[in-house]
Amino acid sequence: MAEFPPPSLQPLAQELVELLKARKQTVSVAETAAGGLISASLLSVPGASAVHKGGLTVYTLESRLAFAGWTQEHIKNYSGPTPEIVAGLAENTRRTLGSTYAVSESGTAGPTGGTTRNRTPGYVALAVAGPAGTETRESNTGSADRAANMVAFAKEGLQLLKEAVLAGGGGDKL
């Protein structure tokens, strides 16, 4: 078996679990193109059960209807991953699971995709919802390597979560 979690995710996951435990805060996750790597990386750290409230891999539009608070209106207007979409996923997941923070991502891992900027392989939109509000970010790896993009998307999500936790101070709850 290859090393798990990927080496680029291990230190971030470890640091986040320690930070959240020290601050008595929690996290939930809603991910699509990363395929569960954000949750799995956090859960690979001993003691993560004290901070990880739950995670969703809502890869399909049907799963978003069933588990992420989406309606048929969301589906009708869907035009690919955007900062607004991931902000909604993060906010819904945070509210539903009652966590201090929720991180979400949606992107195009590749190797194929579309022609619009948010549908090209390597594009990802990310969000963290927390006590201070919701922050979004977009990134593009410029690569069509599916597995590498999935790891890169997870790393971006963990990094954005770390920034939010550090900026948010200690002890805040939903």
C-alpha cells in the first residue's frame, strides 16, 4: 500500500487536529473532487474523533440533493463548481452537523473537463464556514493528472481550514 495519507497532507492534518483539540473546536467536511481525502487525512490522525463531526463526499448532483441541502433549483442552475456553490456546501454542512468549522471543495480533477474556466482539469473552488463567516478561494493546478489534482485539492482545503482556524481564535462554537 502506498503511504497514507499522502505525505503532503500528513503534517497539515496533524497540525489541524492538534489545533482544533487545543481550542475545543470541531470540523465537518463536504467534498466532491477530492473524493474524501480531506476527511480521511484528518481521520488518520490519532484523536481525530474528538474534533471531526462528520464528512460527506457529494460527488454527484443526486447526492447533493439527498445529503447537502440542494433543491431542484440548484440542479437546474448548475454550471459547474464555483465559490458560491462551495460556500453553500460548507455553510449547510456546518449548520447540519453543528461544527465550529466546515470545509468544502468542488472542482474538476481531470483528465477530461470542459472549456469554461471552472470546468478545466485542475480547477477547484474551496470554502471554509466558521464563526467569523465564510471564506472562499479558487485555485488551478494546471494539470490533468486526476490523482495528483485530488491530493492538491485536499491540501488546498486543509490549508484554507488552517488559515481560518488560526484567524478565528480559540473556543468559538456554532
